[in-house]
Amino acid sequence: MDELKAITEEAHKFGKLTAAHCVSTQGTVNSLEAGVDMIIHCVFKEADGSDVFRPEVAERIGRQGAYVNPTLHVGRSRNWVLRHKKEREGLTPEEQRRLDSGLRDLETRMEDCRRMQEMGLRVVTGSDSSWGDYQLGNTVYEAELLVASGYSATKGVLSVTGEAAKALGIDDVTGTLEPGKEADIIVVDGNPADDINALWNVNEVFLAGRRVDRGSPESVAANRQMPPRG
């Protein structure tokens, strides 16, 4: 705790926000005690490995105004890799065990996320830096899972735009379309406020008002992780 508090206090002294990757409930409690601004993953897991949602911890997250970045697609992308392999050639007993465990974990995580959303916590879209099986360019899947957990499509859009910008402390320059802010804009077919998956239908991207060359349609399409058939 002394280290956590020292890091957080030093960061705040220089106007910097802090985030902690918490894969246990105690990790979240410690981070809140230290005044961390964002809880990444926010896994409710006890010391014995059991999954127990603790409302009092979630309530404390809300009281302190910390953001929750659950990174649900990190786990799902790992499941997808195993499911693709199962479709192609089958799984070893160990791989099947990992897949079964991963599917249970995702269900638990989504239920915990739903409860946090209903409690009014500030849950935002994030990728955990797109490591492992979570490929860059697939952020829409995280917003999709937040919607599947209970957000409206509109809240899903905000979770990856305005609310995400607030979580990073950059909402004074980006995150919403307002006079004086940087013109970070995507142009899509469809209305993501009705269907979050419309965010996949990107026609143009502008960064600070300048059009971004996204490469060939083939290279853009190759970035997307396709879900298993079943």
C-alpha cells in the first residue's frame, strides 16, 4: 500500500491520472485505497479463486468516481482463437478445459459488468493495449460487449468517445464534436446509436481535421477478427 499510495500521489502532484490492472477484488480495494483513477479489468475474484461480486466494493468505485475499463473482449478473443481451432481440427483435452473455463469467465465478467452499469458506475471501452489474441483495430467488439452487458447503443458509443476521453483526462480537446476541440471524426454507414455494429462501417477517418489514409480495403478488412461460426 505504501508503494501504491506513493505512486498515485506523485502522479497526481504532476496532474497525471493513474490506472491499475486489477484481476482480483483485493487489488481493486487496494487501488481505491491509494486513490487510483481507473480500474482496468476490475475482476471480482477472491483469494481462493472464487468469483464473488461484492456490491460494497462496486459502490466504493462509484463514490470515488473511478472509471472502470473492463476489457471484456480480451477474454472473448482468446476464446475465439480456441473456438476457431476447434472448428478446424479439434482441441486437446487441456485446450477444451481452457475454452470451457474462458466461456464461464466471460459470462461472469459480463454479469458483473451489467451490475456495475446498473449501479451507475462509469464503465468505458478499452482494449488493454490490444495484447495477446486481441488484435489492434477491434475496439468495436469491446463496445459491443458493453452493450450486450446492458448499455444502450447510445451509451456504447459514448463509452468509446466522450466518456473514454473523460476517463483519460483529454475531454477538453477531443471525445465530442464541439467548437474549439480537435476535429477527430469518423464517418460511418448507419447509425451506431441504433446499432453499435455500425461502427464497423467506417468510410472515412479524420484526425485533427486531416483525412487519414487507411490503406486498401483488403488491408482494412484483414484487421478485423472474425467470430467463430457457432
